[in-house]
Amino acid sequence: MTSFPERVFSGIQPTGNLHLGNYLGAIVKFVALQKTHECLFCVVDLHAITVPQDPKELRQAIRRIAAAYIASGVDPAKNIIFNQSQVAEHAELAWIFNCVARMGWLNRMTQFKEKAGKDRENASIGLFAYPALMAADILLYKATHVPVGEDQKQHIELARDVAQKFNNDFADSIAANGHQGGFFPLPEPLIQGPAARVMSLRDGTKKMSKSDPSEFSRINLSDDADAIAQKVRKAKTDPEPLPLAKDGLGGRPEAENLVGIFAALSDSTPDAVLQQFGGSQFSTFKQALVDLAVERLGPIGAEMRRLEADPAYIDSLLREGSRRAREIAEPNMCQVKDIVGFIR
Ligand code: AQP
């Protein structure tokens, strides 16, 4: 297998409010990776319409994700920040991948099962085919690393399967077109960290998610200090004090979640957090968590609001980012067409 230059790709859907799970599971990693890697950070608006969206709200949500990237510290000059629908090659490659991926693979995707729920027959074809589009997003740029939360692991595995099958199915044509080894890399998920799966503040066994009907289940990046304090204070806990070490968090999902959030927000580890707070009551720990969350998230929310007040500026950044993304996408897509046997 050819070795590919390292390149990072990731994206967030412009649906609902960005929450602490999106921030700690994804955006914090983007900020770190930009120091060492060439990165593309996408607002995946084609994914958003796999469920119904109000067009006016969608436009605002696209700008909000771009604002969140920048407000969190992703540099739009150094990295490519863009929205997926401005680069038509995502949809083109996704179609080819729809013809590479197998029904059986997609049938196993747990996110589809969760999102479609009981009304599977009424789910959009886009929702079912979502992982093939996600594979296209990543592989269009031959990205080698994909920073995501744990919930996306299965989709990255599918992207690897798609890349592998394309490389095998078209091996002769890939060679005939002058490419050594496989055409696509097998992308690696970057998941590690204490907040790979941030859980709901109301139920430590459920993922924190944009679509949870309870506002108290999540901290939004746009929350002000009062809202953050209220949500942390109301967060579900158990009656025991915090344990002295990580082992003592077993069977205590809410405690484990809050300790993990504290660790991630303070760039520390759960063990280090418990060295400081082991034996404390939740009231003491929650106050410290409020202070930390407000200190860390407050400036991001304020900067997001400032950026969102200037939509023309964000739109121009997205246009420029999309132009830069197309510079990579177009030649790769031309090569894919040659390999598949299309005339262009
Ligand atoms: N709870 C979470 N903990 C850690 N990481 C998370 N991510 C999402 N929730 C958590 C990560 O955030 C990135 C962007 O997610 P997305 O918006 O593209 O998709 P999503 O997983 O559908 O987000 P939600 O909040 O869970 O939305 P709904 O409620 O619609 O299902 C990804 O890297 C994801 O792993």
C-alpha cells in the first residue's frame, strides 16, 4: 500500500446548537491538529438535509459552525474552512461510493437505526446513505486522519472499507492510470481523550446530543455564564462523594461524565481531577466545574456572537475556503473518473 502524506479532514453538521460534546469531542482536537497537520474543516450541510431543515435556519446554522471553529481558535488562513455544498465533488464521489458500498454494510450502521427510529420506511434515502457521503468527504481529499467523537467510529470504519473495496475493485485501472499501490488511503479515526463521548447531564448513559429535547441535557457553546451555572448545578449525580481514583467511577455514569468533562476542559486526566477532588461532595465539585466551564467557554460564545453579527464576513471566508478545497478536490475527482472509466 502506498504511503500517503498526512492530511486531516473533519466536519460538523449545521443542525441545532453546538454543544460541549461537539466542542470536546471534535473542535478541541481541530485546534490542536492545526499546529502539526494540513487540515480541512468542513460544515457538512449536505449531511444536514438528510432530515428536514428550514432553509433560513440552515443558512444561519452553517454560519454558526464556521463561527464556532474560528472562535475556538481554528485559523481560517492556515486551515481550509468551508461548507460542503460549495464543493460539488463531494456529491459526485458520494454517488460512486453508493455504488461501491454494500447494503449490508449500511444496514449495520447504528446511527441510522437510532435516527430513523421506528419509522424506518419514512426515513430519507440520504439518511441511510449518509456514511457513503461521509466516506466521500474524507477520501475526496485523501485525508489520512479524522478527529471525531466516539459515536463516529463506525462511520470511519465504513470509510476504510469503502476505500479498501475501491482500491481492490479498480486495482487494474488504478495501475493503468499510473497510480502505484492503492488510490485511496485508509483513514484513521482520532478519538482518544477524556471526552471522546460526553454524556447527557440528565442521564449519564445517554450521549449529549443536539436533538435531546431537554435543554438541561447539554451545555451549548452559545450559553452564557448563568445558563452554564444552572445546567451544571442541575446535572444529575448520585449521593456519594467523589472517589479517590478513576476505578471508583465504575457504575457511576454521571460522576464519570462530570469528571471527564472537568479533565477535558482543564487539559488534564480523570485521575488528576480526582487527586484534587476525591472525597469532595458534588456541590463543591460542581462549583469548580461551573467556574472552569465559564472561563473556558465564555470567551468562545462571545466571539461566536461577534462573528455571527457579520454574516457577509463569514460567507466570504466560506467562499474562499471552498475555493481552496476545490483546488484539491477537482484533480482527485478527475482521477477517480478516469479510474472508473468515465469520459471527461
Ligand atoms: N456527546 C458527544 N461526545 C463527544 N463527541 C461528540 N460529537 C457529537 N456528540 C458528541 C462529535 O461532534 C462531531 C460533530 O457531530 P455532528 O454534529 O456531525 O453529528 P452528531 O453526532 O449527529 O451530533 P449530535 O449532537 O449527536 O446530533 P444529533 O442529536 O442530531 O444526533 C462529531 O465528531 C461527533 O463525533
